[in-house]
Amino acid sequence: MAFLRYNNIGIRAIAACVPPRIEYNRELGYMMSEEEMDKAIHNIGIEERRIADSDVCASDLCEQAARQLLADNNIDPLSIDALIFVSQTSDYHQPATAAILQHKLGLGKDTLAFDINLACSGYVYGLSAAYAYAQNEAVKRVLLLVGETMSKIVSRFDKVNTPLFADAGTATLIEKGEQFGSSLFSLHTDGGGAQVMMVPDGGFRNPAGPQSFVEETDANGDRRTRMQFRMDGMAVFNFGMSEEPRDVKNLVAAAGLELSQVDLLIYHQANKFMTDFFTKWLKFDKTKTPYSIRRYGNTSSASIPLTIVSELYEAYPERHRVVLSGFGAGLSWGSVLLDLTPCRISPIQDYNP
């Protein structure tokens, strides 16, 4: 696919909300040895994760982030023309969660609102959709809400995924403005790898039934049902290595730049060992790759905006040329080069219903 270019559209503000409850990977001794815990923490770079209570959804976290963003930037909810909700842990199969959030946030009935079902590439894809709407004369402001409660679909006896995944909600405001300059997107899909990251049952291909809730033990001793997330870690690593760094390199080249001219490279917070490997392959300055993964874990589609909020709020003042890059289930991956200098970042919030 050709690169998608946009002019004078950009991110005015970002906010994020996380559950207050912290789970520590040091406390996973009920399913792995101390040696396995040490190895997992060292490789994935995650020490603690924020976990939502059973009655808290991704939309709740996004709603609080959105309210903070609107308040901090004196935005009238009725001035929002479009609302996009990105998640794989939506409130219901039907209706779209975006419609529920439109009502809760007091947006006008003229607001267009819809969901995007994407995982770790979801923020970049959501931004591309928001930018596409914002270039229309009739749309001045787009509110992009991206959140996940992956902890609800991961088995607590899964040694691969339990130490990884956590919960968060984010809000991003996209507007027109000459101060934003130009942006460049690169988006890709390979559905041939759909089985690499999957929840097998619960959709209409494999409807949920009694067999869906039977706990199965695999060859590695991990226990999960067919209603819970499963991932082939080695296949994900191979996919990431074959596509992700090359996509970043091609994007920067298409913009007429060298990688050394990029101020920041913000990855989806998948696994620090993996993304450090990408950085080394690219020969990029690792001091320009912010990480939030140690404190917040892998929050899927929310991880890029969460990292912007948690790490750029009081640091990294040089953010004129920023690459955001996500990859994951689908298989799906995408990157964007944009300017975050005009972006106002709100302090990260703990969820408080």
C-alpha cells in the first residue's frame, strides 16, 4: 500500500488512565519458579502491571481519560465531530462501545462514532482513521479513545501471557492546524498469521459452548480455556523481526529523512527484549526509545499513547520528528511519523469511579 500523507492535521492533546491496583511479577510464584520469574522479568522488562477490577471495562478507563483531556484543554464536548473507540475488549458484541461513550461524554447527536477491533497496531490504525476524517472540511475535532482490559481474557495460569498483559485507557484529540505540519503513515496486514495470537472461541466461527470453558493444559504446562487469549511467542518474535524494523526504516526513508534525524521512536510496549533488538537492528539511539513497560506492562492497543503520557509528560522535550510503531494480532502492523511538539500531555490518572 502507498504511504498515507496528511498535512496540517495532528494531535493536540493526550491523556491516560490506569487502574489503581498493581500486580507484581515477583508474585507469580504460584505458577513458576524463582528462576523462571527472574528470567521473565529480565527478558520482557516488566516488573509490575495495572489490573482492572472485574466490573471495570476498557471504556470506563477511556471515559475518565477523555473527561480529563476535555477539562485540561477547555474543550466543549459538543465541539467533537467524531469519536473512534479502538479495543479488542469492548463492552458488548452489540452495540458499538463508541455509541455508549458518545452518550456518557455528552457529545452531540451529530457526532459520528464507531469501533475499530484491533490489538497492538490499533493506535496507529486509529490515528490514521482520525486523520482521514479530520482532513474533511466538516470535521474539526476527532476524539480517539483507545483502551484494553487484556487481563480479563488472559489465564492466570499462563506463564507466557500473565507476566505480560495489563490494562489502560487513553484519549487523544486530533485537530486541524498549520502547527502540526505533515504526517506520514504506513499500514500493513498479513491474515495468514491470524492463528498466532487468538482467542479461539466466543465469536460466531466458534460459538461459546460448554467445551469453551474447559481448562486445557499445553505441553509447557500453561493452563487456559478456549475463551482465553493464546499466543505463539516465537512466531510473534519472528514476525516482529521480519516486518517491524523494516517498516520503520522504510517510513523514515519515504519522508526523506535519516533515522538519525528522528527525535523519538516509540514502540508498542510488547516486550523490551524484542524491541531493544529492533533498535539494535536499526542502529538507532536507544536513549531515544522511551519505555513504560516496566511499570505498566503490555497494554496492547493502549501502550503507545500510555507511553507518551507516562514518559513524555516531563521529559524528552525534543519531539518534532516522532515515529510511533505498533505490531500484533491480525497479523497487523503500522508506523507513523508525526510532530508531537504541539501536543499537550495530561498527567497520568488512576481510575476513580
